[in-house]
Amino acid sequence: MERYILAVLPPQDIGDFVGIYKEKYSGRRHHALPPHITIYPPFYNRYSTETELVVSLRDAFTLTKPGRVNFDSIGYFSGDNNVVYLQPDQKSSEYLLEIFTAAATLLSDNSENFHPHVTIVKNVPLDELSSVKKKLEAEQINLSFLV
């Protein structure tokens, strides 16, 4: 049984921005998934065909209007995997939550915390995390795209 992920892929300029820092701080630029915002984490298709899944998702999103996603700062998850990410502004986070809610209603009652972001680099060694934070906080972040 195949697993799926529901994600928003930002345009190339945002992917390039992430790629530069990913390569600089992790030594790798390319990963299995391109830079993205996870709307719904990996799940199994409960429908009998992939086409039914796609049609159901399309129907679930018919009331969702296009919106602009703006990234204006850098955020961090500290702990086991020390993640540095692009953080959307408040209005963008609310818009992405609307998309998540439509997906969650259709796919299941997933009560996970929804924290929209685009990962720049993960698994930053703890002794390097403050240095990476300082360098990225010096960047003027003003990236946006239409969903």
C-alpha cells in the first residue's frame, strides 16, 4: 500500500534559497522531497483508487480560494533533530491552516499540531545551532508566492 503526502511546493526561487542554505549547513542540497510545506503528513489512501483520492481532494478544496503565502522570518525546532525553517507570517499560517482543515476533514481526524513551514536544514548539531541561527537571522527574509 502506497503512502501519500499532501504538500504545497513553493516556486523555484524559494527552493533555490532553501537549497543554498541546506547545502551550506548540511552538506547536501538534494533530498527525496523538494522544499515544501507539508499540509498533511504521510497517509495511506483509504479510497479504492488514486483517482478517487484525487477527485475527493479536489472537491474538498473547491471552496478554498487562492491565497498568498509570505515568509518573513526564520524559525527553529530545537530538540532531537534541531530544524531551521522558513516561517510564514500570521495571515499565511491562517490560510494554510484552512487548507489543512479541509484535508484533515477528508482524510481523517488527525489531531496533530499543524505548524506550517519550509525546512531549510535539519539535524543541525547542537554546538552549531546558535551559529546557524545567528547567520540566518541576519538575512532579510521576504519571500512569497501564490497558492
